[in-house]
Amino acid sequence: MPKMTLTEKILCRKSGRAEVRPGENVWVNVDVLMTHDVCGPGTIGVFRREFGKEARVWDPNRVVLIPDHYIFTTDSLANRNVDILREFAKEQGIRYFYDVIDDSEGRWRYKAEKGPFKRQYGSRYAGVCHSALPEHGHTRPGEVLLGTDSHTCTAGAFNEFATGIGNTDAGFVLGTGRILLRIPPTLRFLLDGELPSGVMAKDVILHIIGMIGFDGATYKAMEYGGEGVGGLTMDDRMTIANMAIEAGGKNGIFPCDEATVAFVRERTEAEGTVSEFEPVEQDLGAPVEAEYRIDLSELEPLVALHPNPGNRRKAREVTDIKIDRAYIGSCTGGKTSDFLAFARIVKGKEVKVPTFGVPATPRVVEELQRAQLGEKTVWEILEESGVRMTENASCAACLGGPEDSFGRLNSPMTCISATNRNFPGRMGHRDSRVILASPATVAASALAGHIADPRD
């Protein structure tokens, strides 16, 4: 068999070809299609327009609907989008619809009078789609996962081809289970060593984007390998794969190892999802467009300054930049491990700027309210340090959203954030400035009132 990269091997298998090469267009069979409340209604509209109002989706057990973006808002149109997903799931018999409410005949309405801090969702709600997909057993090695969201590439952490697509493509996939893809060339990143104290996976991807540019991987696969991968947790790999799109990448992908298999087996068994999968093995002899070697032990805490994720600086070099707000959350920075890193730094101290915490999923909320650091839970430590924690897991301010979105930047201000994107207007007001950083660097900066190195 010819030597191929991880991405090429998966797309070759799913297209039924003996071999694929970068630049070729191939029809690919899709394993999972995910859509959410922002793009779902549009995707459903395309599907009905092109296949007919009575058409059925190609496989209702391979479609995953996750409302997560504009959820906890009084915006009636945002609330309506969740209702559209519910109606479609019922019509099509879609099993994996993670509704905000438990009443299948009901209508979603956010109750502003209850306030933004306490839970306002039912038992099926899953939170941010890119964190919810692996939690609920929908990410499996060797598969093709498509989603109507650019950060679908997060799932590449699990040795699968995962990428974002538009509503038109998604509508076609709903009807056929197939998509026409151009095989992307691959950039390979070999990781050596281990991350030093105070440095996190977010610093790895900020380093890479700063190195190649925020368009340096445009329509390319970002493949990771090397001994350093074994020292990264699955959460770490998700963070790195998540921001492939911030370099313009088509997808990010990791090899499959024992940690991958253990995670996937545990989640698929717990959730009753498909438990069979066939990983693809990495061949470091496969030709790639370019190869980079990174010594993780030499990395430092980094930030990406306004106005793009490639505007990389060492945190210790820009401590003169004052901040008005700090934010931890999203698919990139809202995992349990992210909040743990944050809590270890703020424990026993008090933040100097308004700081907002939004867990990615209800499971993260439960873990933070249960896990202890010393005599107190992580949740208690965060709240006592002054962090405004909400139980309503969602994308919240990461994508801006309606003005009443939790933590949204409604006026010009400088915010340091554990999220993934900092183009102008990303988190709200068009004149606001977003600085990207790891949860540890966000925590240190929240305590200092300016950009700070967590190692201090």
C-alpha cells in the first residue's frame, strides 16, 4: 500500500479508493453529521428545498443535533431556532438531539428573571457541540465527522477526519450521506519533550499559528506526531486540533494511541453509541508538504494579541497591556482541566477585573462542583476568587451573540480570553480587543489586571 498521511488514509478508506493524493477530488462517505442552532435551520431549509418537503435524511442515527450557541438569551429568533431543531428531530426520528428542554412538545424560552447563573436546561442538554460530541461517544478513530461549524476540527484529536462545512454541503449530506472533498496537502508537526510548568496546550497551538501565520495552513491538514504526543492528554489534543482553523487548516489530526482508545471506549459504552471503530496508523515516512519539529520543553506562556490568532507574543514581554475583562470558557478553554488550571492559580486570591466562567458542558459543571482542591470544591474556589460562574454551559460570549449573552463585550474593552478567535467584533462590540491565552495565563492576568505570566 502506498505511503499516505493520516488524513489521506481516512479519506482513501471512506472513498473506496486504493490510493488518494493531495489535490484529487473524491466522493467520501460520511460517518457523522453534526449541526447546531445557528446553522441547523439553514441546513434543514436547504435539505427540504433540494430533496423535497417529505424527504428523509440518509440515516437518522448518524445525524447529531446540538443546540449550543445562542441559547441562554431572550432573543426570540434564537429561541425559535432551537424549536426548529426539535421539530425536525421529531419528524425525522433523529435519536441524537440534545434538547435544551425535556418536553418534546414544548417551546424553548430563556427566563431572564431567573438570572444567568443558575441552571436553566433539561436532562438531555449537552452544551458546546465540540466538547459534547466526544463526551457523548460520537468521535471515533478512523471516521469522517462533518459539522456546520468551523471548530468541528476539534474531533481530529481522536484520530478522525473532522472538518467544518457550510449549510449547502450539510443539506446535501443530510440527503445522501456523501460529500465531494478535495484531498488536502499535509503539514506535519513533530512534538518532542514535555510541557513545562505554567505552559499548556493552548500555548502549543498559539506557538504554531504564530510560526506559520493565521493563513499558513489554508486548506491543509495539520498532522501531529512524535514522542511528545504521548505526554498530551485528550483534552490537550482537543485544544490543539480545535484551532487548526485559526491557521486556515482544513483539519487537525492526531495518531491513535492507548489514551485515545481508552477515552473512546469509555464514552461509547457509557452513552450506548457505536462502539466499533478502526483507527488509522501514522506513517511518518509518508510525503508531506512541510514538516516542523517542536520541542515542547522550550515553550513559554504565550498570548495572541488583537486582531488575529497569529499575532503571537510571549506573555512576559507584554505585561504592560492592561485588561478590562477576563473570560474562560468555550470548546477551547471550557473543559474541566482548563478550569482546574485556572483554579490552581486563583485559589485564595481575588481577581482584579470582571472575570466570567462558562463551562463547556453540564458534565463540566458537575465535575467542578464535585472535585476538590484542598477543603473546597473547584467551583467554590472560583466563585470565592470573584469569578462569575454560570451553570448554563454554552458558547456564550465566544461568538458574541445577542446583547444579553453571558460575558459578552457590549462596549469597547480589552478582554483576555481562553477562547479561540480574536478577530474584530468576535466577542461582541466591534471596537473591543480580544487577547487569546491559555487558562493559566488568563487566570494570572485576571489577578494582575494586566497580561501576566502564570509562572510568576
